[in-house]
Amino acid sequence: MDGVKDDGVVFQIAYVIIKAANSPRPGNWILERSIDGVTFDPWQYYAITDTECLTRFNINPSDRTSILHQR
């Protein structure tokens, strides 16, 4: 189950808003998640192009939906 655990309660994440302030947004990056606050696992991958997705993360862009649901 995807979510954030706090004192034995699991919360589902509905959406995430990330603001980059007055700096440029990074082109390729990974949003990670952690249940325990110590270990982190990739949750979503972001890339400028499909080619960048494949070369940077070794993920076929056409498989992105199935990858997100496996995590």
C-alpha cells in the first residue's frame, strides 16, 4: 500500500506539489518515498524526453505506468 506511516496510521497521498522557487526546474529527477524516514525508494521518475528517461533511468518510457504501479 502506498502511503505515509505515522504512529501506526497509514495515510494515502492524493497529490504532491513541488515548487522550485526562483531557480530553474531540474530536467531529470526522481521523487522518492520512505515509510521509515531512513530508507528511500524511487516513487516517480521525471525526464525531459523519452530518450532521457531511457538513458538516465534505464526505464522504457512506454512502460512508465506499469513501473509506477510496481513500486
